[in-house]
Amino acid sequence: MEKSPHVMMAGRGAEAFAKQQGLQIVDPSYFFTQERWDGLLEAKKQDSLDAINQQQHKAALRQPENRDYKYGTVGAVALDRHGNLAAATSTGGMTNKRFNRIGDAPVIGAGTYANNQTAAFSGTGWGEFYIRLVMAKTISDMMQYGKIPLAKAADEMVMKQLPALGGDGGLIAVDKDGNIAMPFCTEGMYRGYVREDGGKVVKIYNK
């Protein structure tokens, strides 16, 4: 962020830039695990061409049949003592996704966004719908221009607009005043926060 005027880089160019900045580059084999490889082979076995033709995108994404095929996002949002907001999201990806598919996590304004005037957001869920809704930026705009509180704006988008399109998921957010929102329209979402005084909260389900 401090070494380039660009907001987003991808592919070989991003890797070359990372090398220039001294980041450690490893061979793809570094990321191999037998469990995930076996999971991919199983997903490919189930995701036959006949199934795709019969169920169209549902079979291709595996979402309606098995909601565990893709969730695994790690996200964080923070408000510092100077009033600066920050967000970071590492996608869990989607097993057996189509070539060069890009989810919402790296798309600024969809799955990741921070604005010192409103809030910081990190989302998890079915990325195609987060992109369609421009989820994080839409909530930020509702706050900035509609004067809608974080919790209400986040609930509107995650609990109503997201499932209305056929998607699901959740997000974590903190606004410029330290208010926290963590709505989700799935059975559960691993989440937690730490307050300035050191108070900690960790949850999985609604209760």
C-alpha cells in the first residue's frame, strides 16, 4: 500500500511486485495438504458434466447441496486510538471453482472495505452475491448518506438483501465510534472481538 499508487494487483504482476518488495515466495507445493487434495478429487467426482447440465450453476458451485464446500474465510476489522479504521480478509475459497474465479474477499467494497467516515467491514459467505450487492460499500453508503446506524444497515443487507438474492453468509464490522456488528444468515459464524479495556467475546451461534 505504501510502495505503489495502485489499489489492486493480481496474477504474475502481483507476484513480481511482491518479489521486488522482498516478500518470501514459495513453490505452490508448499500449500499442498492431502486432506484438501482428497476433498477436491471428491468434489470433481460429484460435479460431473451431467450434473452441471441438469442443475446448472447449483451443481457447479456445490452451494445448495453442501454448504461446507467453501466457507473458511478469515477476516479482521479494527479501530485504532487515532480513529483510523482498517479491514483485512483472507478467503477460504470455493472447492472445485471454475478457472480464474474471483470471489468477494479481494474485491474492495464487496467483501472488504474500510472508511474512516463510517466503518470497516470483512465479509464471509457466497462471494458472487456479495459482489452483486457491493455489500460492504453499500452498508457504508447507507451509514454515510442515509444516516443509518451500522447495526441496522448491516442487518438490512445481510439478513434481508443477501438471502433475497439466494445467497448467504455474514460479516464483521466496527464503526468510527467503536460500535460492533456481526450479523449472519447462516446457522453459525465463528466470530469474536476485543474491546479497548481488554474485554473479550467469542461466539459461534446466535446465542
